[in-house]
Amino acid sequence: MANHVTSVCILGWNALWTPRLSQTPKPGETAKYNADLLFTAEDEKSDEFLAIKKDFNQIIIDAIGLEKARVWLKEEKIKSIFNRKLESSKYDADKFSCFIKTKTTKKPGIVSTKEDPANRGKPAPITDPEEVFMGCKVRAIIGLKWFEMPDKTNRGVTVYLNGLQVVDNKVQRLDGRLSAADAFGFTEAANDVDLSIGAEENLADLLE
């Protein structure tokens, strides 16, 4: 398996805390953790992205040969891992150029950029799901591997998610969801209400 650390990208739709089945699960399919990684046209020029692209092509060539790889990729007999049908996944095609779908059966490690006090020199783990959301800036450890079904009806390259580092979560969510802290303002007047007002009258009403 070819392993890569991506450049900083944007976290899209994901199931990082609880594994999920696909929308159309096949018999015997197991639930998986997954995450979409969104890239811009500028991101695609990075050394990290170009290395992933090079490995993707080489994996296919090693599996079926150069000439067949060219034809099958052109005819989409093998799907590219660089998904450019952004609108179908409700991503902004004006902002992003492609996304990579990743998955894994084992829960991926998720860390921050801060040092772990209990493990000096290592990034601190993130255990709060509220800190990892659609729109976060992240880096991911991904693995590319060739797969082929026994009947040869389905083959291609799978992208496994081995780990995630949250680089910045002080950003606007892509799913439009607001946290309670962002949705509701703090009002000092609410703390000044005298809860004893009317207490005696209410107590008298209850005793009648």
C-alpha cells in the first residue's frame, strides 16, 4: 500500500466517530468510517497532491498495464479517485476542484496541532466530535491500494483513511450548522432576574 500525507485540505462529509453503511449497502457489507477530502485547483499543484496522483496512476499501470490503463481510465471502466462531480455531493464547484473519498474499517486517529502534555513531542488527540466538522482545515494520512473483485466486474483503487490532523477548526462550517454558543447571545440581564419575586404569592396559591 502506498501511503501519503496530504497537504492542508478541507474536510467534507464524514463519519469519523461512528461507522456507517453506504447508501446502497451490498449483502455482507460492513459499516465503515469515512471522510471526503476537498481540494482547490491551487491545492492540486502541491507536491503532496502530485505525489498522490503519480502513485494512483502507477498502481493502475502495475495492475493492468500502461495501454489498458489509458483506455480504461478514459472510458471510466476504472473510476478516478479524484472526483470532480462536486455538485452531486453538494460541494461548491466554484471553490473546490475535486474531492477524494476515503474509508476505513478501523477508527482513524484524530489529532490536533497542539502538543500532547502526556506524550511530549506528539500531537494531542482529539476526542470531542464537536471539534471536528465539515469545513475544518485538515491534513490526512491516506493509503492507496488496488482492489479487484473475484468476478472482475469491479476493480480500481481504494483510498484508506489512516489518520487525520485538524489544522484549523475556527472556521465556518460547510453544512451550515450553528453551535449553541454561536446561535445564542449572552445577556447579562438574564442573570439579574430576582427569582424570589412572586415566590411567596405562588407558594400561597399552592397552599390554598
